[in-house]
Amino acid sequence: MEKALHIFFVFGLLFFFNHLQAQFGVEEYHQEDGLPTDLVKAFAIDGQGFLWIATDGGVVRHEGKDFIPIENIEQSSNYYKNLLQSKKFGFIAASDDGLITISEDNGRYFGEFTQSALNLEYWRDDNYSKSLFEASDSSLWIANNTSIFHLTQDTIISVLLPKDCHTTHYVRNHQVLELNNIIYVVCHLGTIFRLEPGSNSLIVEPWVFQGAEVFSSAKIDEHNMLIGNGNGLIKINLSGDGKINEVFDLEFPYPVSTIEYHDGNYYLGTWSQGLFTAMILENKLSYTHIEATGQQTINDICFDNQNQTWLATNFGILLLRNRIFNSRFTDVTENYIQDFFFDGGNCLYYSDGWQVDRINLQENSVERVYRITNDLILQILKKDKDLWMSTYNGKIQVLKPDKSIRTLDFSSKGKEILNLVEDKNHAIWFLQNRARPTLVRINPDGSSKEFNFLQYPEQYFITLEIDPQGELYVGGHGFDSYLFRFDYSNDTFINLSKPINGLRKKIFEINDMAFSKSGKLVLGTSEGIWEYTTEALSRIDLYQMNIENVPSVTFDNHERLWFVNSSGLNLFDGEQFTVFNNFDGLPSTTNSPRNLLIDSYNTLWMGTNLGLASGKILYENRPSPMPKLRYIENSTRTYMPNQVSRFLEKTQLKIAFTAPLYPSKFTVYQYSLAIGGKEEWIDIKKNQEELVFDQLTHGPYTLKIRAKGKGFYQWSEPLIYRFEIYKTWYTQFWVISLFYFGILAIIVLFISLSRKKSDLEKRKLEAIIELRTKALQDQNEELKQLNISLQLAKDNADTAIRAKDRFFSIVAHDLKSPFNTLIGFSELLVNNRDQIPEESMQEFFEEMLRTSENTYKLLQNLLDWARSQTGNLVVECKSFKVEDALKEVLDTITPAAKQKNIQIVLEQQNGIELWADVSLISTSLRNILSNAVKFSYADSQIELNVKSLDQDWVEITVCDFGVGIDEERLPYLFNIEKNVSTLGTASEKGTGLGLILCKEFIERCHGTLVVDSQIGTGTLFTIKLPSHAII
């Protein structure tokens, strides 16, 4: 029976320890974070809950993000080995130079030797003190390398240990314990002494491990102790008279450097294997290694007021932060959780799309129920003993208890089948994405019925929910048809939607619904959370979270609201928010919609994109400790909290504060600054532990600051700091009043004396002003007209200069290139004519011809543009047939088009006449067609169309299907200052002048030119010209 009980105990511990491994988050603190050194020896928690740290570089207090050192210690070293918050002697530190008493004075920490602090004349040499122990009578026991000291209120007694017990270990010397009112001294070298009550006589207690190095000890109860030595962990049982009765080697494989008991578990630190947690039953030890501690040296273990574990190591501090949530069953899935549910017992079913598993939470076992291939399982439902599974491809697989599968195939009607639910009549309902989103009911007899909601053409459905009475609710998308309830008596749906007020988005969708035990219905939507009643739909005020998408929402047993948004998992109790995220153990804050459940054990389960997570719900938030005011700083100096409470008006104040909550980066703060009136709490920026106030007006102020720890914590009682902002003496009301009264008297006297003189001067000045005003008005009018003329002339000159500069840049660049080509070919022919083959020579002549023709066209355009700019362009409009002009133009363009195999398609009405200058229109058409050929791709076509619009106007269009013109360049196409030429599809060059001339020539002929183009599609030029003389 005992063996069976032990086996059961071991398996239970394995489950507990596996769970324990996952619940820790790890924070590290090192010298770069503010520690004096990374070699940390000991911890202590003071009365306010702040952590004190003893290192080989001094003692510091951990406040917020800072490590505050103690001051005023005159000693030769900073090597500290232990700390103790005692009831009678205050805060004590053991150092290589003796005992140090640490005290606080208005926010600053001071140390002095304990002998001086207690005013004791007699004091034995307590150098190299390492062990500190407070007995039940509040007296203090201290151990150094050679002796044991007993400190009462007014005396200190020393007991010299035998020479074979002396030690020089750098961290440990001798352990002191008290069991059943008897003091035991466990020497570093393994000897155990018992002190006779009422005397200081040391009695040796023989035991089997005497001589083995001892590093740690702990009291189990009044008759049992633990010893950590070089052999591992030893349990000692004591008889009623205090003598050693039995010794048990607990078979721990590593030397134990420190032992702490907390919350039902032993925590064992080692010299080179990190931290272990352990439990002892029937003198048997079960233990597990905390993997986060690796192979660290653990010098001390401490538990703070948040039940977090602090570890002192040779490489800084490790904080094992308690995590509320944990990833679950990561050995079977870390995938996106599609759906999960509880079967009413101890089993959880889940699907990650590829498989369905049943998890027995009591036995911590996982059974594979079903695995699918070539499809995706979206929803699962237990109906009687059958498991219903909907898939992405429009099927429902029903798994029978005998493992057979019945398939309900709806794939011919649509795709995904979503939201499997069972109502009070045992009918199965689901949504399916079809041509119209469709709601389907499968009756217990196997028949089915579809509901299409044709009267709501814009509606589509998102979620189904069964209320506590077993009735079906449907949530969807829209503003007047987003919520429905099924009417079982009429076999139809009732639209429950109420008007929505205060929406900030253009969409309203219900992602999830939750019913509380009291019948309250809340909706998790695309814009926050809303409460539905028969009277109205009202927003639940989530402050800055109001417009966030909420995929999942549920109630706990205390009707507190749990929901998920982009911040993570949130708890809202009607007054305060608590946010849980990755730092609390969630594998991800991305929640699968509607996958938020609370089981019968008050454990919350969440399906995420990285698997399952769960955490125990606490219904009573722990109080957060009240913040502490650290200092106040203005522009001139820094004050401690009790030093000053009055500050000059408009002085910048910086007020620093902190709270004994760790890690500080997770602590949130709010403040209220009141000068009378309503108290308003304002959030303080995350990770900030100071407030800065500028330009405060005079008056009395009350500053309140409150803190809230991460997780199940409530707001603390507020820190209250009252101060006054005052004015300087010369800003007081009576001083200012007297000053202004004197100024007013002087002004009245001056005005009285000056009035008579002013009246006389006034009459003289009025006459002069009248004459001068008339003259200035005339001059002003002339200057206005002159300025207008000058500005107009300047604008014209600037335009001409820019046009000239552009003209010469074109001449300089575009004439130089063809002449360089002609010169190059000419020199080649002159110098090497005999060596050039006939075929190459023919190619040179053809290239010289093309270059000459292009240069001629360029010169022609430049001359035409120059004539137009100088006013020498003569326009002679007359009537002529379009077809004649087009024939001449096409004769010149066709050869260039044929070179690129481009077909010019002409469509025209015969006999159409134009009233225009034949030369200008021919030039314009030639330039536009040449441009079309230049930017068309080989083997394409250009469409040329001529038609009469009416009796007065003719339209000519040129359409190519080439590269097109960028929309940003179209406005500058006809502007010589900003026009930039580009290469054609066959790298043809141009100046950009041709189109500018076209527009100017056509407009001189009373016509218009319009361009429409798209990149990659082509360009359309539309010319509109008169068919007869315009009167």
C-alpha cells in the first residue's frame, strides 16, 4: 500500500512540476541594469515590500527601475554576505567588516556599524560575518568564520567554535536553526552542535555525515530539519529531548547551496546546476529542475509579496515571474485552434484543422480522436455520443462511437460550414458560405431546412449562439439587420436589431455573443462590446478600446466580462481593466474567433493561433501596495518628500515615485491632481515613474498616485502629496493694485496737463494732414498702376528668358549629336574608304541620310518655333481639302512607319474641307504622326480618322497603341520650360518641340488640340478645326 501511494504521489508530482515549469517567466538584472556587481549573495524584503540585495559591491534597494545604494559606511570593503529584516534590531547586513545596521531618513538610506547603532561598549570581532538568524525571542544569532554571536537588546555574547570547525568559505560558514526552542549550530565542516537551554554550552550531536561540508539548512517542523551538504540533501529527525534520532539521505544528486520552503514546496539552490523544486513524502524526495535557471550558481532564494521567486547568482539576479496563463499540450499542437469545447466532464475536445484530440484534464492524457486529409476541420460538436465535424470543403463528418464515419455532403451548395450548434429541440444548426450565406437546420430525424433571408439582400451571417434556454441567436453584418432570434412557434426568424448610435466605423459585425447567468446578452463586435436589451443596444464603455475588433467574449461566474482584442485577453469587472498578454504566459494574443471558454474548475481556456492556453481565474483581486514618493525636483534642486511642500509659481516640478511591484515595467500608474473640484484619474505613460508639471498656477494642490500590479490586482490606496504653488511678493494682489493705482494717477495728471496743448496742435495738424493725404492718395494710385505695368513686363521678360534658355539648350544638345554622327561617318569614309566593304558603306550612307533628314526636321521645327516667338509667323487661312493635305503628309511619314512595320489606317469622309493655313496644319499633322510612329511598338498600327462634327467643325484624331504618356507629364507636354523629350520604342531621339509647335499652329488656325493617354495603352490626339471662315 505504501509503495502504491508513493507511485501515485510521484506521478502527481510530475504533473505538478511540469505545470510549474511553464508558469514562470524570467527576468534578469545585471550590472548594466544598475547592480553594483553581478556577484549577488543575499536578499531580504523590507517592511514596505521592497527588495534589498547584498553583493560583493555593496548593498542596494531595488526601487522601480533603480538600485539605490546605502550611504555613509566607512569601511575597507564592500563585500556583503547576508541580509535580515529583524523585529528588534531593524535591518541588518552581514559584511566582511562586521554587522551593519541600515536605516532610512526621508527617502535616503544610511548604514552604520551595529555596535555604534546600539551604543554597545563591548563587542567581539565579528568580521567575516555570513549567517544571520532571528530566534523566536527576537534575539539575533550571527556566525562568522570562527565563532557564534548571540545579540540581545543590550548585550552580545560570543562562543568560539573548536578549531576543526573554523572555515574560510567565501559565501557560507555556519548555519543556525531553532527547533522546539532549542538552538542548533551546523558547522560548515559538518559538525552539529546543540545549545543547552539557558546556557551557551555547545553539545556535539554525532551523525553519519559529520565532516562533510554543509552549505544550507532549513526547518521542516519542530522535530525535523533539512541539511544541504556536499552529498546532496539530508533529512534529520530529532527526538523529544532534542537529540538526533534518525538521518535520511534523500538522494539528491547535487550539493545544495540554499534551501527555502514556500507555498508547500521546497526550493533547492545548487552550486552549479541551478534551481530545483521538491516535495518530501515518507522520507522520499521528488524534485524537478527549473530549466530557466540552467546551471547557475544559486547563492540565495527569496520570495516577494507577489509570490515571485528571486535568485541570487554569480551572474546577476534571476526573477522567476509567476505567469497566470500557460501554453497547454504543446507536445500535440501549436497550431491555430479552429474550435474547442468541454464535454461536461473532465474532457476537452479541440481541433487545429487537421486533427481532433480529446484531452482528459484529470489524467493529463491526450487521445487522437480523428485526423483528416485533403480538407480542414473548422467546427466540432458533441451530440449524444456522436462527434460532429464541419469542414472547409462543405461537408459534415459524424464520428460514431464505433469509429465509423457518416458524411453529410453539402459541398455542391457551397464551401465552409461554420458554427455548429445544437438547440433545445436537439436540432443541429450551421452556417455555410453559398451564393447567399445560408443558415441550415438538421432535424433529429435527419431532414433539413434552409433559411436564406432573402428579405435582407445585404445581410450575411457570422456567428450562432444558443442562450441558456436552448434557443438560437444569429449574429451578422449590417446596421438594421445584425441580430436575429429563432421563433420556434412560427419556424421563422425575428429581427431583434436596434438602432446603433455612436459608431465610428463604416461596418458593424457581430463576432461573438455571450449570455450571463442573469440573462444579460453582450455582443463582441467589429467595434468594441455592446449590451443588448429589449429596449436598446448600448455600448459598454471600454475607453480607448471602444473601436477595437473583439473576436471573442464570455462571462465568468461572477459575471465579469472577458474578451479579446489587439491588446490581448482583457478582464473588465465594471470598474477596472486587467490586460493579459504574452508576458502573462499567453502563447499569442491572436485569438481564434469564439474560442474563449471557462470550465467548471474556474479555469479560462483560450484558443490562439499558436495552440491552447489556460489559466486559473481569481475572483478576488489582490490589493496592490501603495506607491512611495521618492523625491521632488524643481529647476534649482532636488528635495526629499518631507523637506518641502511650497513651490514658486510657474516652476517646473518633477515628482518621482515607485511601488514595491516587480518587474516595474509591468506596473501601471494613475494620478489625480486636484485644486478643488472633481477628482479625475489620468493614466501615466507605461514604464514611467515620474510626473512633470509645468506652469502650475498658484493655489493648494492635492496629488494622488495609485498603482496596479499586473494580473489579478486592484488599484492600490493612493499616495497623497499635498503642496502649494505660491506667487512672489511682487505678484501679490495688493502690490499689483497699488502699482496700477499710482500709474493711473500719473496718467490722469499727464492727460490733464497735455489736453490744452494737444487741442491746439490738433487743429494745425488736421489741416496739414488733409492736404498731405490728398497728395499721397494721388501718388499712391500712380504707383499702383506703375507696379502693375512693371510686374506684367517682368513676367513677360521672365517667360521669354526661360523660353530662350530652353531653345538654346535644345540647339546646343540636339544639333550637336547629329553633326557628330555626320562628321564621324565622313571621316571614316575619307580615311578608310578602300577598306570598307560595299555593304557597310551602303549602311553608312543610309545612316547619314537618316541623320540629315532628322537634322533637317529639327531645324525646320526650330525655325518655325523661332518665327512664332518673334511674331514673324504669317498665317494665311484658306479653304482646302483635307485629303490632299493628308496625302502629302502620309507620303513623308509612311517610310518611317514601314521601317517598324507599323500600319497607318486612314478612315475619312471624302470632300471634307478645312479653313486654315495649309502649311501649319500639314506641319502639325506631320509632327503628330511622326510622334505616333516614334512611340508605337513594331508591328502595331496607327489609326487616323477625319470626320465632320457639324456644319462648322471638323475633327481629326490620331490614335496609337504605344507606350503612352505618364499622367504626371501630360500637363507639361506643351510647355517648353518643363517639356522633356524621351526616346522612342526604337530609341528614336526628339526635342520635344514638335508638339509645342503643333498646339501653337493649330490654335493660330482657330482650332484646338487635346491629348488623352495612359501608360502601356497608347495616346489619342484630337484636333478640332473650322470648316469655313470664322466671322
